[in-house]
Amino acid sequence: MQTLYWILIFLAVFCAMEFMAWFTHKYVMHGFLWSLHKDHHHKDHDSWFERNDAFFIFYAIVSMTCFYFWSYENVWWCLPIGLGIMAYGIAYFVVHDIFIHQRFKILRNANNWYAKGVRRAHKMHHKHLGKDHGECFGMLIVPFKYFKR
């Protein structure tokens, strides 16, 4: 029975992370921490790394904290939470950094309906170079209109 709880918690956290990504992107990255995110919209340096990568580090620390509480404090439900956050982080990295922004030159030829829709939505997000008037703040779930031709 506990395995079922682990799976349900993992799936719930993974899905909730899409909302967290949207919320953080819209109200934190395009809000009071725009100074960390703006180099993602308008690169102003020569480094492969962006100040925007700090957000990835924040969620990695949250996930690792969950692993600590599971491992050393025996809080069983922290493991599926930590794994859910980590799995979403991996999915986000693959879709956003590898597939869309090509930070690694792989997955260039993905051309199915989902890939096209996610790419279109993200392109619309990046047409705004400033922090205001943005759209499409989610990552894995985007409005249906971007899947239409």
C-alpha cells in the first residue's frame, strides 16, 4: 500500500511542479527577480551559463533537502516529493534547455505535434524582451492554440 502512496505523491508533485514553474516564471522571474531572469530573454554576456540558472539551483536544493529528510530523519513521504521535483527538473531541462534553446546540440529533429506546440508557445514568450506583457509562462502544458496550424 505504501508503494501506491509513493507513486501517487510522486505523480502529484510532478504535476504540481508545472504550476510552480508557471507561477515562479510569471510572478518571480518576471517580477521581483527579473534581474536574474532577464539575461535569458536578452543575453548580455558571453558565458554559457545564465544568471537565470539560479532558479534551477533553487529547486535542486529543495529536492536535495527532501532527500535529506527521507534519508536521515526517516520522513518517508519526502522521498517521492524529492523525486517528483527532480523528475520535473529533468523534464524541464530536456524540454527547455536542450530541445528549445539547444544549449546542447541534440533533439534538433523532434518535429511532432507536441514539440511544435511547445516550441511555438515558447517562441511567443520570448518575443517579449522585457519583463512585462509576457505570455505562455508554463513549460510542459501550453495553451491549445499553439498546437493548431
